[in-house]
Amino acid sequence: PAHAVTRVLCALCDRPLTATSANFSGQPASNDPRDVEASLGSGIDMLVDAGRTAGGPASTIVDVTGDDALLIRAGSVPWEDVRTCLCRG
């Protein structure tokens, strides 16, 4: 990960970590922990506040549970790049 706190958490857990965007589906993403707490606070167990994040384009989401990969949401990784990687496997 690009964030130093996330790298430390991964090292302490001795395994990769994953997370969803800190927003409800269809709502804009936030890079400010205060906004996340205001919108999701009652529904989360813990919030690690390491300050504002750099932000950036949304993640590309792909459903690979079926025979063919399906693009759920276009994002930072172009669909053609995803398809190229899937073909290599």
C-alpha cells in the first residue's frame, strides 16, 4: 500500500488487508476520517484515523464468481488490463 500506516498494519497482521470504500454505495467517497465517522460511525467497529488520504480514482470492481469475469464498476485499472491479467491465469 502507498500509505505508511497501512503498511505497518499489514506487517503487524502478517497478511494482506483489504477494505471497501468508506462510503455507502452510490455516495461519493471520502478521504477525511471525520466524514467517514459521521456517515458510517454507528455501523463500524473501529476507525483508524491516520488523517486525510490522498484520494484518487475509484477501484475497478470485477465479479469473477462465474465462468466469465464481469465488470461491475470501471475504475483506476482499465478493463482491458483486467482482461489481460485474467487471460494469463
